[in-house]
Amino acid sequence: LESVAVQIFSSKEVKEAAAKSFMSRRSSSVARQRAIASRRTLTERRSSVDSRRSSVDSSTVHSLDSSHHLDSSLHCVFEGVERIDEAIAKALQSTSRLRKDVFQGQILSRMDLLGGKESENETDLGDDNESTKSVRRKTSLIKIGLDLCGNPPYQPGDHVQVYPHNTISEEKLGAFVGNLAGKLNLDDEMFVTFENQEVSLAELAVTAPILYHNIDQLVSLDSFFKTQASMEAPIPTQSCLDLASLAKSTKDNAMLKELGTNKAEYDKMISLCGMKWMDAFDMFPSLSGQVTLSFLLSSMKMNHPRSYSIASCKTCVGPEIDLVVGSFIFSRGGSKIEVGVCSNFLTNVTFGDEITFKIESNPSFHYPLDPIAPLIFICTGTGFAPIRGLLQKRSYFRSRGEKMGTAYLVFGSRSKKEGLFEDEIENFINEGTLTDAFKCYSREPGMKKQYTTDIMKNEKIEQVLAPIVESDDSHVYICGSAHMFEMCKSVMIEMTSKFCVNKVIEEGRLHSDVFGALNPAGSVVSRSRSASINEGLNNLSSRRKLVRNRNINSYRHSMTSSDVDISQFKRLQIPAKLPTV
């Protein structure tokens, strides 16, 4: 903590310093322009009256130079002001506010597809998890406008990384900041510096990412606590011990020490109230006025962006991105409510809200270059999101008269009530974008549980899918859990001996967008979606080699401007309104 220095400036001070800095730069620029103009005018006059140089009045030259001296003296006045506000000026100069890969969009609409009301879709989990009393599900279709951020391109199958906002209310956040040491306000701005030769920045990025992210940055406390600091994360045990030394009351001191050393008591408290940072001063009132920003920068977790599959085709929807987001709200006996930070944020946005995001290209899940290739789409629940974008693109090609191969959808849901985009799927079938769709339900009342792999084993459906699976030019898209992906591969192997998994993967014809990964023992472990992107980059060259041998020149000529890779957009240098993250 001794290495962390935090300077606090009021919003008014920062704005005044920024205005003075701007005026200083402007006056300096004007002075330089006038000086250049004066010298140019003087040179021109000297050259034009060279024959009469002896008769030129020296006072004329002096008057031409005097304007330059006047502007220079004015510039010195502004420079003096800058020296007065040197600390703020340094902060403004050091702060890097523009990030070319981060965009700020605006919410166009949010449609609740499932669980719009609190009374809906509340499920008693009972036997599945005795400690969990109930869970409420909510699924929403969110449309993000791209007009404000330069209208960046994307392709169906790409991902969007969304920077979430904490759900803490303005009033509660104001009270939290007011309880910090230094009598701070939400509109104050902080400038963080770190000086420790023994700790490298690379090490700091791992051990204290939120501190590393804010070094030499001028950030408002409002933005920091709403978007960067994970206010809903539990206070770690080590932080409990550190806070115990700051507590002024014996009761709070003893309780924090107990929570920091007794794991059973800590887990019990987590179960009862969550032990969230946002509730720290409510649970331990004697900490008021004792906790510094430096301590929080070294102790709190950072809100990282979350990835979501894009559920639209830009050619069809225009300058917008569609996302399908599912959120789960758990209650556990006590007062604790568990929600996903980003999913809960997204499923509660309203029209006009601003949203910060990045577009992440995912070549491994793009539409095949050969439109005649037969396709199979397999997904469950919100896994339909990237499939929806691919189907929209396929619908666009069909509307232009492109010759299309067959396409089948295998879609699993919990129940008919929770089936998503039923109308859109029927429209895709009626217009010929989809040849057919096979649906199954795992929680439909009065029906036997069925999963995607179960209906794929159905004799009639197997007869339809098997010829496509064993085809040398077919493509299979799977979106869901890693376990489902592995099960679907097994079913396709059983379906036909001609299905060679390694060959299909090597040729880039098996596309997966999954969460969780399987280790050799078969248990699910965490995996980021960037793994599928790396896989796609490795397979992209082999896919192009295969397609190059096919006669698809007409298709290539018909590619639209929206089919531009995101890396090309970065080279275009399109102006965009970019946020501070």
C-alpha cells in the first residue's frame, strides 16, 4: 500500500484545468501561426522592396515583431496557470482515454422472451440442490445500436465482449463512497501512481489487476465503482484480516478476525448475506472513515468483460447487434440473492442506455464459403443465438437467388413454454432457409425427458441426418455446453462409420461454440471462448484450401461489404466515439 499514491481532484477542478490546458494549447497555436505569418509577411516585403531596402522604416519591422511578442507574453500567462494546476495537468496528459478496440453503443430495445415478470418461471430445484430453494430464469433479446460508434462490421458467429455495470443503486453507492477515508464524493476524480522497483507491472497485472488498470489514469469515482470494481464480489478472507486492523470497535474487529481465520464461519456468512464489498459498511459500521482508496485498489476484484455470441446478421438487421442473454437469480434460504453480474445488467437495460463492448472475431463459427454445402445446426436454449445469425445470413443469400444446400436444426429446450424464437424458426422453414427442425424438451410436463442426443438417435431423424454427417462437404455447427458437444460427436460416430471426427475437425467442417471444456477424465473444466477462436484461426487456412477447389466464384463476387473481418475495420480508422473503460 505504501507504493500506491492516489490523488483526488474534484470534478470542477478537473474541468477547469482541462479548459485552461485547452486554452493554453490554443493560444500557443495562435501565437505560432501569427509568428509564422509575421515572418512570412516580413520576408515577402523585404524581397519585394529589395531595391528600396535602405528606405524602409525600421519601426515597421519592429511593429511586425511586436504582435509576436504580445502573443508570446499571453502564452506565458497561460503557462503560469498550468504550473499552478501542474498535478491535474500531468494527470490529464498521462491518461489514455481512447481505446480503438472498445466501442460505446446505445440500447435500441430489450424484449423479454422468458421470465419478464418476477412471478414467472420460478422453479423449486428441491432434489437437484437442497441448499438452493428457488431460481428464477429470464431470457432477453437485446438490440444494440452501432450508429454512435462508427458502425463497426461483424459476421454471424462472432462474439461481443460486454463490460458490465454493477447493480448497486446510486444512493447506496453514494453512501459507500461517503464512508471511505477522505470525505469523498461520487463526482471526484482519482489519479493513481505506483512506485515500487521490486514489483514489476507484469506481476501487478496478475496480483492486482484493478490497480494495474488504473495506473496513470484519471478516473471518476462514479465510473470506477459502477463499472470497474466488482462491488458484488465477496470480501476475501485476507481482506477480512486487513480490515480487522482498521475496525474501531472491538465487536467488528473480533468478527472480521474470525471470518478471516475460520473458513466454516466465513462460508456460513457468505451463505447468509453474501459478504459483498457493497455491504461492507453496513455489516461493519466502525470501518467508516478508515478504508482508503489505495486499500480497495489493492484488494478488490475487477469486473472483466463477458463474452456473448452475436445473434444477428448485419446485412439483415442493419447497424445493430442482437444478443440473446439468459440470467438466473438464485435464493438460498437466507437473504442472499445470487445473480450474474453481466447477464443481470443486460437483462435489465432499457432504451437509450449506453453499453460498452468489444467485437471479437470468431472465424471457427463463420458461415461456410460454399453455400451449397449441406448443414446441421445443433443447439440448446440460448445456444440458438449464433445459429440465429447464421440462419439470417442464409435467408439473405436465399432471397438473392443463391442456390442453397439442405439445412436441418436440432433444438433442445426445457419445455415448450421455454422454447425460444418458435415463430422465427417456423418462418425459416416456410421460406426454405431451413429444410426442417427437430425439437426436444427435457422438462415438459407429462413427457419423457429428451435431449438433443436422444432425438438424433431416433430412427427417422437418423435416416435424415446420417447422409449429411457422412458427406465430404457438409458442415456441423454445435452451440451449448462442452458436455453436449462431446455427446453429439459420439452420436454422430455411432450414426455412421464414415464420420471421422479428426478428419472433419482438420478440414474445418465441425464448428463449436461451447462453454466449459472436458479434460481426459471427462469432467467439465473452465474454458474461455477465446479457445474456439484460436481453433478457428488454425483451421481457417485449411478451410479456404478446400473451398478453393470448388466452383464458387459467383458466390465470392456476391459477398457484401458486411462480410469484412474486424481486423480490416481497424485498418480503416473510422472515427468513433470511444469511452473510458
